[in-house]
Amino acid sequence: MGRFIYDTNANSVDIDDRTLAHLRIVMMNKLRRSEPFMFDVEIGDGSGRRSFWIHPSVPIQFHFFGSRQPRINRRWIEALMLSASGPNGLAILPEPEDDDTPPPAEG
């Protein structure tokens, strides 16, 4: 379990490391293009949702608790990028099957 920290530790949300790695790529690409956007996320304890206005002037931290870099799913990045560019902003979407995943063995 990782942590997304926006501005201060008081503005943080726990997110699975694999998901957080994909969100990091999307957010860094949007901010590199100077494209602010809304990030909407459910709070892991079931207490509701939080929305963050992601802007280049606000510090962001991605705290990964695991030591290994997860394999990146290109299709998931594309889906998250489309979400971030949409009218409702970035939301955590279910991970699609990866194009690079080998088909299951027959037998």
C-alpha cells in the first residue's frame, strides 16, 4: 500500500502501490504539459471521496511502501489519461487486460 500526498501529509490518501505507479505516470505527463486537472478518489476506510485539484504549483509526493517497481500496463495508462482529460477528471479505473500479457496456456 502506497500513499499519494498532496501539498502536506494531512492531504494524503492510501493507494495500492501498483495503482499508484500508474497514477504517477498519468499525473506527471499531465503536469509536464501544464494541464491541471481534478483527481477524484475514494477513501480506503469507506469514509467517502476526496477530490484534489492537481496543479503544477502544488507539491505532490508518491510514497511507495513496496521495494519493487510494478510492471506498467500501457492500456491502463491510456484509460487513465482519457479519464484525466475528461470532464470529471482522473478517477481510479479497473485495470484492463494488458496487451503484452501472454495468452493463457492451453491444456
